[in-house]
Amino acid sequence: MPPARRRLPPEDRRRAILDAAVPLIAEKGLDVPTRELAARAGVTQPLLYRYFPAKAVLLEAVFERVYLNRLDPAWLEALRDRAVPLEHRLCRFYEAYTTAIFTPEWMRIFMWAGLAGEALNRRYLEQVGRDYLRPLLAEVAAEPGLREPVMEDLWNLHGSLVYLGIRRFIYRLPTPEDAREPIARAVARFLAGLRA
């Protein structure tokens, strides 16, 4: 006889379902059936639908947890602190950002969503561009001795650093455990390119 399922307060049950859904979606992709999601969470499918009336609602909650909840508004304040040299600000930002996103769940769900054509990726990238890269562009443009940067310059830097995580968590290739050195080299190359 299976053990009796214990009753949880609604917020705890919702959180438990998400706790089970995030690693399963990271492992199997966005097309994982809700029946399998419910089984992994230890609930019935009707109970899953009580908390998440549609799979899209569950995916939105996963997106919020895995992506939006990792972005820290304090990063922007630190990026704009011109008392700190630009190179240090860029390095600090990317050290914090990569620490937040270099997880199997973040990388794998991002890849699955991109392959599925989900709008979640576009929304996330639009937010990162608007909330971090555009302000960063303004900080770089204000730096004396650098040519006027364009947004593509920032996306190139950003993409090169995110690719460290893709190599580690998607391709399972060796990467430096400590990302600080590759970040410092990438930022130095970025700034040197703008001085040319």
C-alpha cells in the first residue's frame, strides 16, 4: 500500500510542484507530458491542474523561478557606479551574472525553450537587453578613450560569456571552474577592441 500523501498548504504544494518540474523540464524538455510532471511531483494530474490550470501557466512559473528570480536589480546600480573603473564594473557584473545562471536548469531549459520556439527566451533576452545591456552600453559610451559602442558589441561580449555555461552544461565540455579569469580576459578584449 503506497504511503498516504500529506496535505500541504497551497503555497507549499505549488512550490513542491515547481521543485519537481524544474529539473524534469531541464532533463526532458518543454514537451514533457503533464502526467509525467504530476508523477514526478507526487500529485495527481487533476491536482497539478488545480495549481497550474494549463501547461503554459506552469511553464510561466518555471520561467519566473529559473530566469526572472535570478536577476538582481542591485547589479544595475553597481554597473552605474562611475567611482569604480569600467573594467572592474564589467567584471563584477559578469561574475555575478554567470554565478546566477551557470546551473544545469538555467542552461538546459533555455536551450529547450529556444529549440521549441518558445517566446520565453525572447522575453528574457529583451529584459536582459533593456535592463542591463542598454545601461551598460551607456556606461561604455561615457568612458573616455573608447569609440562609440553599438548594442551588437555588448551582445557579443554577453554571448561569449554565456557560451562558457553552454559548453559546461549542454556540451559537457571542460571549462574553468572559476569563471573570473575568462571573464576578465573577455572584458579586457572587449575594451581593447573599443580602443582600436
